[in-house]
Amino acid sequence: MKRTWVKAVTVSLLCAPLATRAGGTECDYKRDWMSSACERVMRVAHDGAWDLYVTGYGWHIDGFDDRRSELNPWSYGGGAGKHWVDANGNEDILFAIAFSDSHHNFEPIGGYARQWYTKPVLGGLQAGGGFFVGVTARSDVAHYVPFPIALPIGSVRYRRASIMATFIPRIPGLNDGDVAFFWGRYEF
């Protein structure tokens, strides 16, 4: 019971900042960069198309030599999001996913991503790269106290389907090694 309650509160905390501003239509901040960021997020929230995410694999690259066999590489889970494509074919993305982490525990992530894409070849094949910023919570980091993250992303997309990935570097005192995390996305 307690674990279910913690999960529900964590997901609510991750989504609250976006939900609070989703009703508003103005992005009037004293700083231009904050207004620009707010406008991008609001444009995705109001005008974006829906996405479906399926998480799948976490490659524990190094730093885990003595415990690698104990870690969960199959990061089963999923989520949903929205994306908005600009005039150059690049995307702003809002997303929320949850999956089984390296220790078989529930991990939610939500946030904003920006991706720039190559021109399509072979009928719609593209490579993309960019970043995402958001919030996550883990059982092994302050027992599900939400904390911010900022990571690079890359993708290979064919028309509406993408394989996406990020690299999570080793941070001394926080995690034991580098991880490459992979997931799929389908754009509606």
C-alpha cells in the first residue's frame, strides 16, 4: 500500500508544473529566455501531436563489473507525450514515462526535449540529436524524492517510428557507472 502511494505522489509531483501552466495562455516573464521556454512548452501542450513510448533496454557500460549480473537490463515500461514540429522539421517534445530501473524498482521521468533532425533519406529515414531536461525519482536516491536531470538524446527515425537513446554518465557518490538507455516512440 505504501509503495503504491509513493508512486502516485511521485507521478503527481512530476506532472504538476506542466499541468499548472497548461491552463494559462500567457508566458510573460521578466527574462526573455524564460518566456521563450514557456512558449515552446505551451505550443507543444496545446498544438502538439500525441506520442506513445515503450521503454526497453539499459546497457550498463562500465563501473558495474562486480555486480553487472545483478542489474536489470530490461527496463520495461512506457508512457505518453506530445511533440510539435517546427518549419525546419525539428521537434519540441513533452513526455512522461515510467519503467523498471536497474534495480527492478519503479522509476518515473517527465520533462521537455528538443531534437534537431537531418533531412530525410530513403523514404523517411532520419537521425536526430538534442537534449532533454526534466525530473525523475528513484528508490535508491533519497527514496523517491524528485530531482532534476539534463541529458543528451539521440534517435533514428523512420517516418513515425523512432528508436531513441540517452547516455547517463557516472556521477561519483550518486551512481556506480555509465548507462546507455534505449526506448521506442511512435508518433500519432
